Amino acid sequence: MSDNGSQRYKFTGKRESGEEVNFTEHQKSDWTESDTQTNAAATASRAAETGKKHYIDTIIASFTGGGNAAKLAVKNGNETLFTVDVHDQIVIPFAVPLEGIRGNLISAELGAGGSGVDGSVAIIGHSVNIQTT
């Protein structure tokens, strides 16, 4: 079905626990969260929403100037999903979106780049309404 030009698909399924769930999924990114900090960690996060699961489609991180490096940590709630070293800049597109847990915040935190250095991070993604039956 179509909704203002965006594609939507409906799914019904069961979790491993046997709990039945209904999904309505947007197949394109519909939100962006970003943050820029000077000589401090920058954190882009999508707040938890009741009945929704967040997916990250792309992560972008960078520093001003050159020769700067820090860790980028991607988290689902308080759980670190993965870390990667960022040297000046990085773009991480996910062919299969990075899936969060229903009702959890999802975020990317870029460590401080050094004195007078701006660090920026952005997460681009979409959210899925999940209604348990």
C-alpha cells in the first residue's frame, strides 16, 4: 500500500517466545538525529517510543581539521552493539538496517577529538510500529 509516496508493508509474525506481533514497516529513512561537540563526546540518539522499534540505516561521523581519531560506539539502550575507530570521518551504510529492541533508545556516540576539535555524529533511520496481540 502507498502512503504519501512512501512504501509500507504489513507483517504478522511470532517471536521466539511465541508472542504474536503485527508490524507496519516504512522502507525508507524517516528521521535523522545528530550532535556536534567541541572537545567532548558527541551523541546522536533516537529516544525510546512505546510500541516502536528503531532501525539505523546510516551512521555518519567526522571531525574538523585532520589527523583526529576516536572510538564510535553504537548502542541499543545501555548495550553496546559495536565500536569502530574513526579517523577524521566515516560513513557506515547498512544494507540491512541495524535493528534496535522495541521500546529502547538507540544511539551513536563519538569520542572527543581533542582540544578545539569539533566532533559530529548523525544517525539516519526509520521506526516501525509494533503492536503485540
